[in-house]
Amino acid sequence: MCASEAVSDAASDGYVYDPESLSAEQCTGDACVACHTRWPRPRIALGLLPDGAPVFGCGDCAALIGAGPLVAADSRVFAAR
Ligand SMILES: [Zn+2]
């Protein structure tokens, strides 16, 4: 077991998905990692695989998860927590 450096580096950048729980399309970025939508093609990086490859999600899921800059364009800003 000597592959931990790459994993910890990737983890600092976002959520690391378990490729065993994803489909081949999700692993290659062809489908949203959350809802499996393949079209429109997911464009927002929602996380990484353990090998550092990014996985993508659609805009709806990215907004739900709170990832990516797209949320800013169409989100309400709450003044209080
Ligand atoms: Zn989605």
C-alpha cells in the first residue's frame, strides 16, 4: 500500500468518489455522478476518482450539492444562517 499520496492530494480538491459505485459512463465523465443524466453532458466537476480523474455532474445536481460556481448566477443569498 503506497498510493496514499495521490489520494490525499485529490481529496483536498473535492469529494472522492468510489469508482466501484459508479457506472463506466460516470467514471469517464459521460454521465452525471448523481443522477446518471447523460444529456446534456455534465460539465461541472463534482469530485474526483481516487486516481485523480474528475467526475462530473449536471447543473441541477451541482446546485443541490452546492458545488461549482454556477450556483452564484441564480441563487438566493440568505443574510442569516
Ligand atoms: Zn445530475
